[in-house]
Amino acid sequence: MGPERWQTLYVLTAYANAEGQCWPKQETVVQALGVTRKAAKVYYVKLPLA
């Protein structure tokens, strides 16, 4: 897993509840990563599914 995916996973876990669910706004993720919406979407889509 590349650094972009690790960063995306890290940002998402920062917003996760006790059950592991997270629903941050896309703009929140974009700002946390410091990337465009398009880049954030690409990173998210490439995350492995459990």
C-alpha cells in the first residue's frame, strides 16, 4: 500500500466511531490530505476492502 493510501486510511480512522464506521465529509478529507477532490477520490477508491 502506497503512502497516499496510508494517509487516506489514517484520516478516515481519525473520524471512526467505536464500531469502525466513519462518515467524514469529502471536503474534510480533502483538506486533511491537502489534495484535490479528484485525488482524494482516487485514493479512497484504491483502499483495500476488508
